[in-house]
Amino acid sequence: MQFAFDLISDLHIETWDKFDWVGQPTAPYCVVAGDVARDPEIVMETLEHLGQQYAGVFYIDGNDEHRYYLEDLSGSYRVLSEAIEGVKNVVFMQDNVVIVNGVAILATNGWWTYDFSSKFSVEESQEWFQDYVQISNSSANAITGVAYHDAAYIINSVNKLQRQRDVSSIIIVSHTVPAPWIIEHDIDLEDNVRFNTMGNLHIQQALDEDTENKVKAWCFGHYHKSVDRDFSGVRYVSNPRGRGDTAWQQNPYFPKRIEIEI
């Protein structure tokens, strides 16, 4: 028996002419791994549209949803969560677990702690990001706190799901990249301080809690090149559309169907 879902991420709607997903689904469910848009209204419109195409849309935010609200990140999360509550067939996955046919889906943004690579110091990386997005030092520090929270949430959730008998498989979803080895080959990033804002170095510790080998796949976004690799029994996969105003994009763009044996 299989559990199937479509994976999409990094839609960056405002950089494209339009987004029409009618006739695109290949499965009843869809996982959206963040970076839908920077405009909250566009985010809601897109999620509503996806909710009309799928029986269930499991959505986690990306950093772009908070791009203009980083000075009050907790407030941005609160507004986003409240807005999504009324969207039919859409579940906001932050601090949430959904179980469908024995498959547990748990997700978090992940963010970053500015230490994804040892080539650049935490201080240098944080200063670069502050300057890049024009935010205060305290707001840049706050991202680190959220990243540690997200890592702890995934770690603790995987641990608890080991003892849940009605769960045979686990799918982890993060917006940011879960491990440096996934993107360290990229010549556009290897000597770029931006590498330290690509992923959360600590979130992979969740796999140490997977004593029953339930984790089957780790879906993610943020990195605008497609990934589909198996490592130590876990499938690491992404399907980003990318920004329409850059060379790192998929056009045309289609869902990636993921099938999990249960």
C-alpha cells in the first residue's frame, strides 16, 4: 500500500505572471514547503486556490512570508496562523502533526543559526544577513532562537512518534535545507556567506531519535535547485519553482509526486 502526495515549494508568486494549478494535481494531498510569496494577500489567495485542487494541503511557511515582518517575527507567525485557520482544506503545519493512513507528516520552517558552514563565522554571517535585509541585530538574533525551537520541535516529535503504534512512517518537512552535505557541492554557494542562511545545522539530530526507522522522506525548499537523493534510508527531496526573475527557476513547473510505502 502506498501513500502519495504532491510536493511544491518556493512558488514566489509575485515574480511570475500567474499561478494556475487547475488540472495539475497527481495525488489527493499536497505538501507546500514554504516561500509562497512575500505579500500576505497573495499567500492566502494561493493557498485558497490549492485548497480547491486538493483534499488536503499541508503548508509550512518559508522565510519569504515574513520578509517584511522580521522585526516582529512572533507577530508575523500569529497573523499567518490566524489567517490560514479559515482556508478550506489547508493545514498550517507549524507545531502541528497530521496523520493520514498511518503516515505522520510533521513540518517546521527550520530557519538558520548562521553556522551551516564553518567557512564563515556566526558573527560574519549574521552581519551579512542583517545588512542584506536591513533589520536590527535583535531581530537577526531572534531568528536563531526560532531556529533552535524548530529543531527541538522536530527532534521531540520524531521521538514521540516512535511509540505511536498507528504511525508506520514519518515524513519530515522543513522549508530550509536539513543538512549541509545536500548543497555543499554547489559552486554558487560554497564560498558564499549566504550558505549559512540556507539551512539549520541542528535539525538533523531528529534522525538520531528515529530508532524504529519510521522516517522515510525529508522534503524541503529554500534551495532553488531540485534535489532527490537517498541517504541512510531517507529520501531527501525538493521541488522548487524558484523566482521568476532569476536563472534558478523551473519553467514550466509541475508537482513532484512522492510515494511512500506503508
